[in-house]
Amino acid sequence: MEYTIREARPEDMEQVLNLVQELANFEKEPDAVEITKDDLVKHGFGDQKMFHCFVADTSEGIGGIALVYARYSTWKGPAIHLEDLIVSEKMRGSGLGTALLDEVVKYGYSLGVKRICWEVLDWNAPAIEFYEKKGANVLRDWDVVQLDEKGIKNYMESLN
């Protein structure tokens, strides 16, 4: 399969959103995606760019994405967070995942980051194996902690 890894453009965001929804379906959360194409355009290309996105452009359209944003480690310094590395199910095994991860690592290296971090579901054995083969450490003794929108609202109400 021929493909090009490139920076995403605003006109790619409809296909990016489709891949995000495909991932949500795979992760058994089909109703979890709340963002829109317009949100992605606004947040990825506006005055206050919140993320950087790479796409795998194929003859069949966008076959995969890697979406990252800046973080800061109080122990290490500058870092980037890989929010999602998604390859369409029909294109898995074609090398797109490796090419996208390569691009993320090159991007982080060019920024001089000290760490690139991301999460993976504990039941997603193929992804864990893929990341470990690439040299990533899967830290099984850490738990992800989140306050969702409702949790934030409840927290704020408790402050009054």
C-alpha cells in the first residue's frame, strides 16, 4: 500500500472524526464521541491551536491519524502526549501505525521533548505488543485519573 504521512489540514477533519468514531466503536464506547468536525478545525487550526495531527494519506483517503499535544513533566520537562494513534481496521498491518508513530517520535525529537506518553487499554493486547516492540514501557502499575465534564461541574458546585 502506498501512503504519505503528512500534517493534517482542516479539510481532513471529517475523515479524522470518522476514525475517532471507529476507535470509539472498537473500544466499546460508540456513544462517547461528542466533538464535531468544526471542533477539530477550531481546536487544531485556530488562533489557540490545542493539538497537532498527522495523517496517513492513502489512495482510499485518510487511513490513520496520530494526534498529539504539549505537556510538561515536573520531573523531566517538556513532553508531548499522544492522545490517539488510530489506524482504520481495514488498513491494519499495512505499516501505517509504525509510520505514524515514527512521525510522532520525529516530531517530539525536533521539539526536544524529554518524554512522549500515551495510554493503552489493558485488554488491547495487539496495541500493547506493538508499543513494546517499538521500545515503549507500558507502566502497568499506574491508573488513569480523570474528571469528566459532570465531575468538574460537581466539583465546582462543591466549592460554593
